Amino acid sequence: MKLSCTPFSLGGTIRSGEMDLEGWVRFAAEQGLDGVDLLDSHGYPWLWKETAGRPGRVVEWARREGVAIAGYGCSNNFAVADPERHRCEVENARFALREAAEAGAPFLRIFGGTFEGVGNGGGYGGFALAYEQIRRGLDLLLVDAERCGVVLALENHGRLPGHAWELRSLVESHASPWLRVLFDYGNFLGNSMDEPQDPLRAWPVLAAYVVGAHYKDFRTAAPGSGRKFEPCRLGAGVVPVRQLTAEMVRSGYDGFFSLECGALPGGSEKEGVVRCLEDMREMKRLFERLKP
């Protein structure tokens, strides 16, 4: 098992200035992680305040600290009705692809789309029309992905594609080795999903296409919070974290497991991340024995 962490896990700490991007890479190394995830500078400028979007600098720091660039993340929404906005969303993703290539990332995590008042909206009131706009956005990006040598990793996020067969349908409709899946443990059950799916059932549908995984767990949120779930320690919530990890390892998955936990209730954000990374290392010690 190769372990990494996404910047979202310490987003508040980085935004406040308590930790900069170089410190983020150093933190990953101090935690004994094999890699570190990055986000594109256009969509997530809070991560790049000191470096002005220069992935080459981060590659130097990662090499010095002995950690790999596990993956890159893009902020995009292809489920939009306005043609000009759709064009801009595709251009933003192309920019992120170039950054990911400069960083030597194996894949760029992309989204499909959010709509009907979820997330940043988009203007579509139905899944079928939104699905076609997502498919069209992927069509336009695949030539650039091959040119950059960076795989597009489509995440189950933001309602569409939210379920395993939606992800698989989009991947197989393109029949390209440059389009694969980022498997997020918790998003199948998460707050943006109006029709949850058991991630244990999602895994065998997607296993052949998964190049990266986001580790997280949720517990039922307190009444009146306005949310169905809130983050919690791995294994303490409703996501079958240990079972799913065992299935993935036994299936031969050899990509990174990247923590994306969000702030845990009680204690500091950094303390919560450290505790979750302890959980991940414990599962690594256990489940590496299950490798085929």
C-alpha cells in the first residue's frame, strides 16, 4: 500500500498561513508518506500563495524529502448549459493538465459536474443533459491528456458521475487509456448524493479502471447541522473502510491511497490528520499481508 494525503485535509491550516506549500511537502515526509497530492494553481490559489503556481519548485522539494507526486487535482464543472462557460471549464482543465505534466503527476483528478443547486450549480435540471455535457468535456480533453502524458482520473463527486455505473459508462464510452477513475471511499455516501451507494458494491464495477483512491470516513451529523454526515476517524463511521481496503489490496490495486479527511470534530485540524494517518499506517501493516 502506497500512502499519500491531499491538501484538503489541511486546507484550513494552509489557508491561515500556518503551513505553506513547502511545509506541506515536508509534513508528508515527516508522516512517513510515500507521496503527496497537489491541486492546480488556478482552481486552488490558496495552496500556491508563495510559489505563484510553479510545480517545478514542488518537484524539487518532493525529491529532497523523498516523496512522490501521487496525483494532481483540478477544479471543474462540465455540467453547465452555457456554451461559453463550458468552454472556460475545459480550458481550465487543460491548464491543470499542463501543470500536472510539469509536476510529473501520473494523473489529473477531474470532476464531472454539479447541478441543481449543489456545489457551484450549472444550470441543468436533469441528469441526462448534464451527462452529455460531461461526456463532451471529456472528449475535448482526451487529446490534451495524451499529449501531456497525464491520465484523466474521473472522481465520483458532485452527484454526476456519482454512482459506479455512471463512472464506468463514461470511461467505456471513450475507450481511451487516458481516461480512468479516482475512487473516493466516502463520496458514494456523501452529502451531495441524494441516492447513496455502498462503496463495497461500487468497487468490483470500477476496479479495472481505478488509478487513485481517496481515503475518508463519515459519521451521521448532529441534528440541525444541515448535513447528513460529518468527517470522523477512519473506521469510526459509516464507510466500510477496512473491508474496502482489504478488497482493493486483494484485487491487486497498486495505486496510492490518499487521505482526504477534512477537519475532525474536536481538536485541531493537524491533530485530526495525524490521527487518521496513524489509522492508515495501521491498515497498511495489516492489509499488505493480503496482497496476491
